[in-house]
Amino acid sequence: MERTSDQIPSQGTSHDNKPPAKAAASPNHSFDKALEGGRKLKWLASDAPGFLYPTILSDMHDVAVLYGIKRQPQAAKGFLIAILEEMEEDHPDISKVQAQLALVCYELRHYKEATELVKHDEGRTFLEILSQDAASLDRMRDLVSALCRDGLYCESIAVAEQVLQVKRKMFGSSHHATIAAMCILGRTYCESGDTEKALGLVAESVSTSEGSLGSEHEITLICRYNLALVHSKQGELHLAELGCASIVDLLEDALGPTHGTCIECRCLLLAVREARS
């Protein structure tokens, strides 16, 4: 019978000179072994005449992605740059590598480099590539915020829309991940100044979240805060104040007083009350 991972291997008898079988490696240990192998691969390939061999470049790209998942963006960047230096401009995988590099650069706050990569992504190739990878898809939320911060609203909206489209396809419209993605897209439109589009998206996220998750679920509360924020941007200060006042304590209970959304909500409530006084 084939042994499964949760079965204990035989340790032998007293006459058996074989050592006891080792315990299964933890996921982190497996990651570390893979990364160590990747470091050796990079070192060997740096002087190898076959560095341009597609398999080596592909393997190095996989190692770079592992570094990204392990939240070691500087190491990932080193691998990706090494790969790009060896790739011809018409290499079929160059967009895949550039997309990962843009993501890593934003995580390192190397915004100038990342912005240049995104600006030249005319066909939105990066978005299609990144959204095919679950780990990268989650990291794309940070990319939305970074693009907004740089004033690249068209690019930020494109990323947020891609994330929402993929989440909806993967999980359906009422899943918490889809609702959060819709709210992020609404917030992005709000940052860009299109408050009408933002209002529709955020209001829909609130309605969907209340219906599927409940009115006091943390996702619902975050959506309700973003609705109050949109109201404030539209000059509807009374609605903004009501919205913040109704959730500020619930947010603190759900997320903790030091959570970013909780702090934002309190600040917005104070600002709106001061503006109305």
C-alpha cells in the first residue's frame, strides 16, 4: 500500500542498522531548499555558455517568484534583473519577467523603476500575466495603492478592475474576496476623482456584503467606511458623518484601534464634524 504523508514510516527492528526515517520537511524548509538550489543555479549559470537556454531562464524565474512569495523582494529583484539582462527583446517570456519585476519594485518602493515598466505596458500584458498567479494576484492590491500614490490613476484602475474580474470568476460575486476587490476598485475611482463611478461600486459592495456576510462583518464595515469616504468627497457631509459614526466603534472592535481603516475612520469623522460645525 502506498504510504501517505500522514502515516508514520517504519523505524526498523533492533537488528536493522538503518537510521530512523526523517520527519517530513515543513513547507518553510521546502521553500528554503528551493531557494538554496536557486542561488546555486544563478551562480552556476552566470559563467555558463548555456545561460540563454530556455529551461535555465524559466527555472530562475520560478526562483524569483518564490522569493516574492517569501517576501524577500530584494533577492527576487536580483534574479529578475539577471534574467532580463540575458533575454533578447523578442523573447516570449520577457513580459512575464518584467511584470514580476514591476511588482517587486513597488514592494521595495523603487517607484521610478516600477512606473517606467508599467508605463510601457501598452497592451496591459502585465495584468493578464500577474492575475494568472494566485500569489501575485493578492500582491496586486499593494500595486493598486502604489499606483494611486504616484498619481497613475488609469493604471491603478486597470489593475483593480483586473483583480475584480479574476476574483469574480474564481469565487463568484458574493465571496468576501470579490466584495473586497469591488470596494478597492471603488476606492480607486474615488482617488481618481470619479466619485459617481466610485459611489456605484462601493454602494454595491456594501449591499452585497451585508446580504452575504452580515452588517457587522469586518469586510462590510470596511465597505461602509469607504462609502462614507465617497460621500465626503461628494460634499455629502451629513451622510459621511452618519456613516462614520455608525461604524467607528464596530471597526475598533473588529480590527483593533491601530488598524489603518479604523484610524482613517476616526480622522474622517473628526474632519467632517469640524467642517459641519
